[in-house]
Amino acid sequence: MMLDISCKVQFPAGFGRQPWLIKIEEKKQTWTFINPINGTVEEQTIPEMQGKKCFGCFGEWVILVDELTTECFFLSLISFSKVHLPPFLLGTQELGKFSFTSSPTSPDCITTFVPFGEDFVLLSRRHDKEWTKMAITDCISKVVRPITGENIIYNGRLFILSISEGALVFDVAALVDGHIMETISEHPYHLYQSNTPRQAKYFVESCNGLYLVRVHLYHEAQHVTHIEVYQLCEPSEEEDLNQDIITWDYVSGIGDQAFFLSRMHGVSLCAKEFGVEPNCIYLIRPYSDGERLYKYSLDDKTFSFNVILPEDKCNYEGNLFWTTIPASGMQAVELETAPPDVVELNKDIAISDEKPESNQISRPWADLPIELVESLFQCLSLVDCVRVSTVCKTWSLTSQFIPGENAWPWLMHSPNIDDGLCKFFDPISGAEHTREIEALSATEQLVFHASRDGWVIISEGNDIFILNPLTEDVIDVPALSVWNYDCISFTGMPTTPDCRVFAFYFRPDDEEVKIYSWGPGQETWTETVPHIDTPFSGTMNNPVLFDGEFYCLDRRGQLGVFNPDNMSGGFFLNQNQYIKARCLIMHMHVVPC
């Protein structure tokens, strides 16, 4: 390796004060800088970067490869100095990821490259003239599936992820000396059961340890649906450091850190230092409308996103990379304005502990005129109306004044499995409410299946219960004899004797459908095998009850109909032509104007 000082580049205003996105394309002479906070996009002309392929951005350093000359080097975004690596041939090695043990300027720095789907690793030490190729064929056979190229060097060990999510872990110093000292990292338990196997995985090194982030993607569109975070279980001093199996633990949060993930790597930052929200994951993913920036809050397990590059401005030849340079290391232009999401408190405002004297005499809330209480109900949300009606006995008699007209459905969400917190979101007004419900304090993942008349049917593992989230009343339902039922719903108020709960099981060979029913007072479920006219491949969508009948949709577009009052009757409404499109069925209630 050798150092080569080049000219500096004028960076956009505010660069280095917060995480930025950069994009380097081989066929362009410019770098694209994207401010994710205000969405501004700027390009800087850098002729010497033409023909360079970027393999990653690590703090102030980017790794670049010249396609024509095979030149490979680190480039500092602070000093614009180069640290050269051995010549690097693209082609079959075009897909993969670099990692390194320490600062590229350190004499002890070791750089590795892991190509996707191959059975070798490339290594280079300081001053090496060529890459050392180390075969790991025998090691890959232990994890059954090929390696993905996702890798990271952590505490002197190279972690390489396989498609099966098991990881090979190598001692880097031993690899450089030609010795293979490896252990196996088992794949983490799937807390979230996804219907589609498409996932993206990232290693992230944080001040708290090494993390594995699993991003669930929906079908071909690859819309982000869920994110899970796992932390490496480090052995204690009493344990053997050379243990055969390395394990991962699911974690519900990352504390005061924030993870920034792009398509090729991830980085952890102190949220306070960079002015971003802590305990969040910021993820860049392409979608049909352009490049999306997702924000996933680990506090309440909610997503938000915005399109930072519209589809008409996207050029997918280059990858987007996060660059996170501490402000102390940059000689950048001072910010003209503060980021819009940062609010500085007025220091001139003094807060006094002295309470103002009051000669007023307090009166009980029950003395408030009932006409005024009734008018208040018209200005409150549904959840607040319920809360107000519980203030006193007199106010509870006004529950009939709770507005029912134009009552929109609310979204219900339980972020964590152990704290019992439940969030309610009004998609029309954007209002949010949080309640602590004892029944939702669980030990396993909760699945909300269907709702009706203010009640929600929920499963926790094999346990099933029906909950009224406002009154917190719970009705227990017996466990099913089959755990892998496809969908479940109920007919009405579970407090009434004529309510029925139905669970549907579709066999994989499409030749049989089983329907399980239960009602109040019954100790077990009743199993029914209805008549089948044609093979039916049921989906995971819960059935819709309409005019006393359940409607189910199969994967080929057929519509299944089941009448709960006629258990021995037929099930399917045949179609002569399949619907070759993604479909959903819903019960739409139209209110006339």
C-alpha cells in the first residue's frame, strides 16, 4: 500500500453534520450527494472518478476499483488521500463486499473481499503486491448453503453469512498465515414468520457489539414489511473462546444507537451526535416509485418512508451508500439553516418551581352541566370519548352520545410482546393513542387475526382468545388440535350465545378443506370436512363474513363460499376462468350521502 494525496472537493453545505447518501456510477464523472432530511440532490464533478466502481463507504473511506486499469484503493473523503490495494479484477468478482480490520493507514490493516456464491476469500496486508486467495470449500459444506457475500470483520474475526443464515467465522490473522481456524454461527430463530422467503440481511458493528439485521421483503415488489435485530452472544471469560457454535439473541431495541443500512452495508451511529432519532433503523431500498428511505422505530415497531429519488431520476447502475463523517473531521461549509426536525429550546425561558397561589375552590367533575359534557363528546376521538365516560358515574350515562356516525376503522398494533402496550392509529385523522392492556403482555408473538363489533381474535402460539381492547374483557377459546390452520374469524359479539368462531385448514395438495368451529360453552372444537367441487389452494388471508356467509380467496383467484348455518353444505363457488392477479376480498360498507 502507499499514500497518494489528491486535490480536495467542495462538498455540499452541511456535509458531515449528519448522515448523507452518496452515489458513484462508473459511467459518470460526478458523485451524487443526497441529503435525506430535506431531499436535496447535488452532483459534484470529479473527472478522475470516471470508470471507478464503488464497493462501499466506511466512515470517511470509500473503496474504488478502476474497471480498465484494475487499480484498487481506499479514498478518504476528508483528505482525499489514497491508500492503494493490490490490482483487483472485476468480472466474476463484481458482486461481493470488502471488509478491513483497522484504519487503512494502519500498518497492521488487513483487507478482505468475499464474493457472492464463491468458495474462496481474498486477503491483502499492507504493502502486498497481489491478493491471497484462500479456499474455504470444506467450510462452506458445513453450512449447507452457499455464502451470500455479506460479511464483516469484528474483533479479529471474519463473519461470512450463508443463504441459510448460518455464518462461517474465521480468525483473520490465521487466514493471512494460510491457516483456517473457523467456527459456525447458527442461524437466529425466526421471531417473525413471513409468508415469503425474500429477505435482506446485514451485519452491523455497534459500540454495544455485533448485530445481525434481518429485513423481510414482500414478494417480487420487495416492499419492506418487517425488521428483526439479533445480537451476537459473546462468550464470558469463563467460557471457551473457541467454542464450536456461536449464537445470536433477539433484541427488542438498540438503545441510543441508530442503524443506517443501504444495499451493501450497514453502519451504527450515536443518534444524539448526528441529530437523528435513537433506537431506529434507517434503510434504503429500491421500489417501483424510486429509491425509498424507510425509518423503522424499534420503540413501537412502526414504519414510515419517503421517496428520496423518484423513479424517473433513478439510475440503478450505481449503489447508494451512507457516509457518516464526524463533524470534527470535515472542513465543510457551515450549515445555513438547521435541519427542520431539530428544535432548539429558548434558553431565555426560565422554569420556576413556585406554584401560583390560587383562591379558587375546586368542584367535582360531576357538577359540570351534562349538556356541556354531551357537546364535548362531539369534539373528541372515539378512544377519548371512552376515557371521558369513565370519569364519574354521571358521565358514564352519556355513553350514548359517543359519535358513531362516520366511525372509521382503527389500526391496532402491539409493538412488543412483553410490555402489554397497544397502539391505536386513526388512518383518517392521523391520531395515535397508546394503552396498556394486561392481556397483551405475552411471551410469544401475538397475531391479530380478525375484528368484529369492537372485539379482536388473537393468537399467542397455540393459545387463542378474543379481546375487547377498550373494556379489556377477554374470552378464552380452547386450543385447536391443529396448530397450522390457515385463517380464523368469528361471526359476531362473542358474549352472545349464537357467536361462532371458525378456523380453516387447507391441505397443501388442494384436495381437502377442514373447517373447525367453536361457540361459547363448548369445551372443544367441532371438525367438519365439507364437499369439494374442485381443488382449492387457500391463502393466509382471513375470511370475510358477508350476509351470513364466509368468503375465502385461493391462490389462483377462485372464490370459496361457506355458510356457517349449513355445515354439511358445499364450499366452493367455481370459476371457469382464473384471476391471474394479486387479489384481496373485503366487506365494504357504503354510507349514502
